[in-house]
Amino acid sequence: MKELIILGVTGSIGRQVLETIKGKDFRVRSISCGKRVELLDDVIRDYNIEYLSVSDDSLDTVNKVNKLKEKYPNLIVGYNQEGLIKAVTDYPGDVVNAITGIAGLIPTVKAIESKKNVMLANKETLVVAGNIIFEMAKNNNVRIVPIDSEHNALYRLMNNVKEKEISKLIITASGGAFREKTREELFDVTIDDALAHPNWSMGAKITVDCATMVNKGLEVIEAHHLFNFDYDRIETVIHPESIIHSMVEYNDNSVGALMYNPSMLIPIQYAIYENNVECAIDSTSVKKISFKDLKQITFREMDEVRFPMIKLAYEVGKAGGLLPTVFNASNEAAVSLFLNKKIKFLQIEEIIKKACYEYRDINKVKPNYTIEDIINLDKEVKANILL
């Protein structure tokens, strides 16, 4: 029996992980969630959960937790980062990290220190600390397997292929909710407009990131660390259908592509079943591609004028050091302001550009940095924006 720890269990990825392992030979003793505790009744019962970490300790959430504890008196509950660390370190199992944002960094670090393999859906971990994380993983002899559909596709396409045989990695992007709009048409778009992703059902933050193309920028930086490829060998392309999830261009000019209808179940199953897809979900859970009905597969060049955040992400990634932390932190803060109706959509870009400019010399100030430096800088950048 394989044991798992699932962080972010009430989110889109977390719920689909549970769907993937339901009825299979898995044991889940420890989970974490944000504030949606009301969704956990069936999870605690069906998986006999022993430990729950809750990141929100507001009175309303604590009251919901207490009701759960009345029903499941043996359930142990922890709160905030201390509780999250206990969820990772005090229970056995590989860790599925499906937490959104910088909050996923410390759990990844603690998992690696505990010599646990990590199935990573939290791209921010590698964006802000990729060099540190992979050095730690190497020293502790643990694997980091990506769950993001694009990186999981690259992971599969590169399996058993030598790096020197590959000329380029190509990451596809749907274009998000506003892919058909000009920049002039973005001035008065609403939150509902931004959350209307044409292909995927995801959390609010990542859906907004897709609309700004920040998400693709973060994925470029993530791919750089995951696969140790220079940024000049990582390309992005608009692919509106979201059928091809990534491509690898080989030195003989042939291209390998991984295709499936938009579904996170496929990368999830590939990650948690350790490539043994024969053991994975019932194939009826994911709709097969019908080539007779597939009318077209189209691509567009990534327009860096229309999507300036992708250009900035490359610049930040190449600069390295602590600048990706600034890029990520300013984005998290700006998206929070947008979702709370404090700013307009296009102001997200303005805030990120301003922060990256203000901290343009951060790597000269701190050429050598630690996880603690990353956490402190993240808090500083956000505090300056959220004043």
C-alpha cells in the first residue's frame, strides 16, 4: 500500500488526486486545507484521516473544525504553518503539494528534509527557490515530479532521452480568458470576465494568472529549474485548443508532443502512480481524443507586446537570484487586490513591473540567499503593495 500526504486537499488538484486514488491501494493519513473545512466530511470518513492542518484560524473556520471533531473525535487538528509542517513531517507518505502560492514553499522544504518524494503542483516553490530545492533533493535522494500539465508532459516526453538530444522545450499556453481581446479592450474587464477560462476549471488565482500570462511566465522559470535548460532553449506558444500540453524539439528537427483533452487527471495519475499508468484511473474518466471530430489544432506566436508579462518573466528568470521572488510576490499581491476589487485588471501588470524595477538591484545586495531570505523578501514586497 502506498501512503500519501495531500496538501491543498479541497482545491481543484487535491480533489482530483482523491478521485484518482479512490478505491485503489492507497492510504492517506494527513491532509491540509485552507478555509473550506465543510468539504472534508466525506474525505475524513472515506480515507480515515488522522491529521488535518488548516491554514485559516478565523472564528468561523475554527467553529467548522470543532463540528468536524465532534463527529470524528480521533481527528487531530493543527493550524497555520506549524500545523502544515506537522502534516508533512509527522506522518508517513510521499507528499502531493497542491497549495497555491508561496505558502507551498516551506512544506516542500520540510518534505525533502524528511526524505519524502514530492509530487509538485505548486510551481512557486521552484520559481523562487529552484536552485536550493534541487540541491536539497539531490542531497536527500528524493524525487520531485511535476503535476502541472505542461511540465508533466515535458517530463514524459524527455523520459529516457538524453538532454544533448534535445534542442528546445516548447510550452503551450491557451491564452486565457482574454486571448481574443486587444490590450485596449482590457481596460474595464471584470473579475467574472477574467475567471471565465475557455478550457480549464481552476482556482481563481491561477485563472487570473492565465489571463495575464503570468502563469506561463512562472512555468518558464519552473521549467528552467526542473529540466536544467537555458531560457534560450525554452519557448512558449499560444495553442487555443489546449490539446497539446507541451512539445520537445529534438536535434534532428523532429518534434514530440503529448496530446490529451484538457484534464488534470492524466498528469496526476502519471505522477502518483510512478509512471505505471496500467494501475491508474479508469480510462473512461478522461474523454479520448476523437481525431475524426477534431477540426483543427492551431498555434500562434507568443506576442510579447500583447502579453508583456511573458517577456518580463524571461528577464526575471535570466537575472535569477531573488528577483523571481519579487516577480511572484508582487503578482500574488496584485491578483489579491484585483480579486478584492481594489484595482483594475491592467493594474496587475503595472504593480509587477514597478516592483521588479524597484528591486532590480536585489541580487547585488544579496548575492547569496537562503529560504529565510526568500520568505522575508516575499513578505516585504507584499507589504509594500498591500499598504
